[in-house]
Amino acid sequence: MERDVILRDGRMLRIRRPRGEDAARLLDYLKIIGGETDFLLFDGAGLPYTIEQEAAVLERFFAEPRGGMFVGEIDGEIACTFNLSCNGRPRVAHVAEIAVAVQKKFWGIGVGSAVMETLISLAREQGVKTIELGVYAGNLRAQALYRRYGFEECGRHEGRFFVKGTYHDEILMDLHL
């Protein structure tokens, strides 16, 4: 799946599924976004994977028959990553979970909206009825984006994240398609 979206500033966001050969670039991107915010599950050190390990992860994501991992690039630079994880068990196959990350220098130009529209469309194509996500309670910007697309808070995990000596709640949100 490839998709091009013209952003508010006139640049194009190219959305595609990454492959193993994208591993080094993706690991570098993860270090950038991990250092920009405390709202991710990792910091500026990125993920503790070798290029070979990351390549294997990307190939597994690419082989997913429903959903998978996606990157969005602007002028050849990774601007965002997002996942649609569809459950394969029959009793919950109608449920999917999403995760989204956007590099800070690309905030405010429509990348998040392009990602959400892509994720919702992909979920519908896969027969998903409910999309779930978790977001840091303090990440008001992300919560506003999700609410714009119809997500509603459905619960909370108290003290889910431990960052810089402080516990933070996770807000659980659902979108019923």
C-alpha cells in the first residue's frame, strides 16, 4: 500500500510499508523521536536492536496479512511511523490496535490527520469494527487528534508509565467503526 498526501504546507507525505532495507534509517528516526518527547515507550537511545534485528522485525510486519507497520516520508526523510495491529483470533478479529509517532519538526502540517485517515481506512478494509489505542494522560495534543477522529476515552491505566522518576497514567481510547 502506497499513498501520497499533500500536506498543509504543500509538501507531499508518501505513506508506504517499510522493508528490511529501511532498518538503519528507521533506527535513526526512532532515536530522534525518542529524544523529542517523553510520550513514547523509549527515549533518545532508541530501541536496543541491531540493524539485522530491526530488518527482521520490519519483514515480519511487512508479511502481516492484515495491518502492519507504515512510514510516512517527506522529501525522503521519515516523518512518521504508525502501526495497525489486527488481532487474528476469531473472537476478537474485529478489533485492532494502533500506534502513531510523528517527528516534531513535522507537527502541525497535517501529518497526524493523514495518518489517522489512512489507519481508519485500512481498518475498515480489514473488517475492523473497533480501533483501540493507549495515550499518555499528559499528551493533550495526541488526545485532541484522536478525539477529532471520533475516539472516546473508555478507561485508564493508573501509573502505567514511569518516566524521569514519575508515574503517568495511560488513557485508553476506542473508535467504533
